[in-house]
Amino acid sequence: MALVFVALGANLAEPVQQLNCASVALRALAAPESYRISHYVQSKPMAGMDQPDYINAVASFQTELSPLDLLDQLQAIEIAQGRERHEHWGARTLDLDLLLYDELQLQHPRLTLPHYDMQQRAFVLLPLYELEPELILPDGTQLAALITDAMRQSLQPLQTPV
């Protein structure tokens, strides 16, 4: 069994409902009793894009799926919930990113682990910290050391997930 962390994000078509539905689908991929999800947070779009704010969370669970098989499942969930890929960092019904897969470091044409650029994203780091405050990333960096006051102030907490 591998312990995985998946980032969830949406800013179209009822984003909270999109995350709720994605959470149900992710739970179906998880080993029994292993699924956890952070509180939802609201964040501004990256790169100053003119689009609605995002709703984000991070889920963790154990799985027997390989990294690429898990990626295929995540992309199938996105498509089932209406995901269309038109522009980089564009608005979306659902985005599911595999952040961490145990301690694995991987460079594959379809998947980079840990997820590239996750260390600069408050909407990833803070929900991840909520789930695993003592987490040490595969490169030896302590998660807590990456979180700044500015990151904490950039997010707005929302409801408790279903």
C-alpha cells in the first residue's frame, strides 16, 4: 500500500459540489478507513488570470494502484465531472493533481513526483499541512518550513467537506 496525497481544485460549475463529488470518487479508490480530506479553502487564480476564485482541498489515502494507474483514475474522475483542457491554468470544473506517492521521486513524461511547483502553492501546502503537519517531503524538506504568514493570509477557509 502506498500513502498518496491528491490536490483537488475547481472554479466552475458549483466548485464546492465538484469537490464533494470528487471526494466520493476518491474515497472509492482508497483502502478501507484510510481516506481523509482537508477543509476546503478559497484561493485566487494563479498568474493573475481573469476567472472565478478556486475552491481547493487535499485528500490523502492508501492505495494499491501504481502511480500511473492512479493518474489514469484521477483523469477519469476529472473527465466524468466535465473537465475540458483548453488553456494552461485555465478555469476548470475539476483539477486533481497527484502530489505525493509515498517517498517516490519520479520523472515520467506523464507524471512528475513530487508534483512540480507544489512548494510555492499555498492552496496545496496549507491543506496538506492540515492533514500531515509533521510531513517531510521526499527531498528532506519539512513541510512546516515552507509555509509563510503570507500564505496563511492568502486563503479563506470554507466549510467542512462531506
